[in-house]
Amino acid sequence: MTHLWLRAEQRPNEDRTGLTPEGAAKLIAQGIRVTVEESRSRIIPIDGYRQAGCEIAPENTWPDAPRDAIIFGLKELPDDGTPLPHRHIMFGHAFKGQHAGRRLLERFRAGGGTLFDLEYLVDEQGRRVAAFGYWAGYAGAAVSLMAWTAQQAGETCPPVASYPNKHALLEDLAGRLDATGRARPGAIVIGALGRVGTGAADLCEAVEVTTTKWDMAETASGGPFPEILAHDIFLNCIFARPGTPVFVPASALDSNRRLTVIGDVACDPDSDYNPVPVYDAATTWDRPVTRVHDAPPLDVMAIDNLPSLLPLESSQDYAAQLLPSLLSLGQPDQGVWARARATFNDHMKEV
């Protein structure tokens, strides 16, 4: 019997999950054994999983799970160097030359396990079967607007925390915008036709922020793009790749601009193709922005786990997208799982 073990997340500020009780019930009906660890942070209470028929295990006991169990979590494991003998489903961040990623692969080498990286679960056309993009855009736009409201009081964006649902976020954000006593800012979203950009634009429109929507057609000229500087807020929702134009060059810092907040939702500061090369490190929940210029101010928001700010909606959305693939776990040598295993094996040749 295929055995899926849903572990508790161990990264701080991570309340999301990739499996809901409803999804677990469908897996069990398919003949898959499901174990769910207790968790102090998971947005969905353990009782729902118990009622769905899942076995319940203590928090963080996955290292002692049966060797044939498939360990499922979203974010990375503690970087403690221990060998990994299980099959793991998670975002490994290990296939793009990251130093921590190489250490992770070395742990799989030592333990004999396998990584099914969620970023590389793809269909026959190479498209990801599940992604958090929409809620990354939604939350990223919200934090960027919070940064703008803080600027109106001569401050920088205060620490952020997760919300129980999107309605609580919208209520809080609208209150901050109203408290400035100013008209709503204007925003421009680049990548507006994608899931990330759609989420960003939807958030802006929900709080009555006038939004300019650009995608590939509007950026095909390669720049420069003075229109970006004519908005209060720029939301970058395009992932860096060869050929991506530079949207805000370093020279823009001292130029005549209305722009005071960049929300780099794509958040790829280490890339050679970073389209906003005015900063060089991701920001955090405790320090949501980096101020890259003082007068006039320019703050960059670049949090790398934005969907965690809305753990309920992002979990429900992602879990629904991923469930069809989880239902096929009984055939690990076919389809999406075979492709993910092949990707892992290719990268293990370099370890």
C-alpha cells in the first residue's frame, strides 16, 4: 500500500499545507494510507484529518516513519546534515546551483532517498501541475501597499504576520490606506496575464487602487520604461530568465520619479537576469522592505514566501491543484512522478 506521510512544517512563519482533510479522504478512498503529523502552526486543525480517516503522528516524527513512506511537506527541512533515506515531496531549492541545495542532495546521496521537487512536478508539456503564484501576487501587492502607507507617515514598513483569511487582510489594508488621508496610489503590474500578476492586480482592485496592467507585448521593446517611474508602486510578477528586460535600472534611483515602492514578487535578486537590479537580497517578515534610496524614498519588498501570509486560501488552492497528482502516487514510475524522479537523478550526477 502506498503510504503518504504529511509532516509538520519546521520553517518559521510557515502555516500552509499541501493537503486538506478533503483531499486526504479522497486519497484514503483510493487505497492510499495517509499519516498526518500534529502541528502547532498548520492553518488547518488536526481534527479535520482525524475525521477524514488519517492516522495521526506526533509533530516532527517523520525521520522515524517506515522507510517505504513518502514524506510530504512544502518547505525545506532543517539543514542538519542527516542522511535522508525516504522519498520526499517538497520544494527542495536544490536544482539551480544553490549551496544549501547541494548539501540537501548530498544528504539524499548518503541516505539513498529521492526528492520529488514540487517545483519540477510537470505535465507532458512541461507546465507545473501546481503553483502558489496567484496568492504570492495577492500577498505581495498587499505588503507593497503597506510599505506605501508607511511612507506617508515618514516611516518604513513594519513587520508583517499571517492573516486568518483574505477578508481580514483586506480590512486591515483598507484601514491603513484610509488612515493616510491621501488618495489611493497608482500601481503598475508587469506580468499581469500570469497567475502571479493576476493575483497582484486583483488585490489592487479590491482596495480601489488604479492599476496599469502590462505583459509581454508592452515590454517587448526592451526598455527603458519611463512609464514605470510614473507610478507610485511597481509590482514585478515576471520571473527572471535570459532576455528579461531591466525594468528599473540603478540609474532610476536619482531620476525624476513618482515611484517609491517596488514589490518584487518574483524575488530573484541573485539572478544574472534580475529585472530590478537595485537591491541584492530578499527581505523578511520582520523587515519587509529594503530602502535603496532616501530622497525621494524607494523601498523594495522582496519576501520569498509571500503565500504564507494567507495560509488558508493558498493551502486550499494549491492542495486542489496538486491532488490529482497525489492520487497517482500508486504509479510512481509513471507520469508526473517519473518525470520528477528523472530530474532528481540528473542532478544527482553532479553530486
